[in-house]
Amino acid sequence: DSGVTQTPKHLITATGQRVTLRCSPRSGDLSVYWYQQSLDQGLQFLIQYYNGEERAKGNILERFSAQQFPDLHSELNLSSLELGDSALYFCASSGTDIYGYTFGSGTRLTVV
Amino acid sequence: AQTVTQSQPEMSVQEAETVTLSCTYDTSESNYYLFWYKQPPSRQMILVIRQEAYKQQNATENRFSVNFQKAAKSFSLKISDSQLGDTAMYFCAFLAGTASKLTFGTGTRLQVTL
């Protein structure tokens, strides 16, 4: 157990639908990052939150949004889903030391 | 913007042998960190080793070590005494000291065989 919890582990939904992915960071970590990993590809940075505020944004689609709540958990909302959104979505967290990120086990999203 | 290049899409090594995975990066930053992550078939992302750019000494974690060549912007991973459990995708990643996101390479798929 890495300490970063992602739910659900698997999600199957239809095109046009909306889903919410949830992430609880490792205890004490203030930063949460979301990454997308399409089949057999690298990880693409989507967005970062730090202590409730958006800190950095990557190539995140307008159909996607995220937030971080006062208890530091984060949610990634994906709407108007398309087949191409099928991917593994990772959440990671980090603390004040630069030791690399701790990743959750990911949410496998399948859009059919 | 930073880029990370892994030029070996796939590699294979026999059990107990040594293998080296290559990574090069491009940056104008002077303060940064480099990482190797392992992604086994379970798809979990596991930190293998990290290197601070200001440190000249190469990092080592048990059977894993790096060869950090700052001037050449090269950061290779050496796995000694390879084990079947080392079979995984390996990603090189870069973090600028002033930035917030990890930039990943495209990965090297390593297969350890008997």
C-alpha cells in the first residue's frame, strides 16, 4: 500500500457520460497530481493541486476538471466521455521534500 | 520545456545478468531531480531510484544504480543480478526544482528471462 488511495479501481461507462475519480493523498502530503496513461504509453500530466488550490495545468481537456477539498482529497471529473478517454488515470501526491511522487494504484476507465 | 527521451522501447536480459536502460533529457534548468519508476504488470508506479542534479555521486539502491552524466544530460539505470520480478516497464522522469510536474519518458519494457 503506497498510502495514496484511488477509487474506483475500474470503471466502465458509455460515451457521453460523466464520471468522477477520487484520490486520497498520503497522510501529510499537500500536493495532488493527476496523470493519464493511455494504452502502452507514457504518463501525461493533467493537473496539480496544492492545499486546495490549482497549482499547475497540463494538457487537460476542457471536458475534464478537478478540485481538491479541505480534507485534501481530490476528485477528477470527466464529462462527455469519448472512446479515446479510455485510459489509466493515476493520482500521485507529494510532500515538502522532493523525493518523487507517491502514486496510487490508478483507476482503469473504459469508455464503450 | 523539458523533454525526456528513452530510446530503447524494449529490452531483454537473462536472469542474474546485468542490464542498462538509457535515458537522456533536455533542460535549461540548473536545479532538478531525476527518477526511475518501475511499472510492473500490476500497473502500479513504483519509485526505483532518484538523483539530485547537484550531487556528483551516483545514486544506488541495492541492485539498482544510476550513471548520471550531467554535462551529457544522460541518466541511465543499471540493474545488477536481474530477477524475474524486475520484468516491468521502466520510466525515466524529470522534475525541475522550480516546477511542479514530473515529465516522463515513453518507457522501456524490460523482460527478464530464465
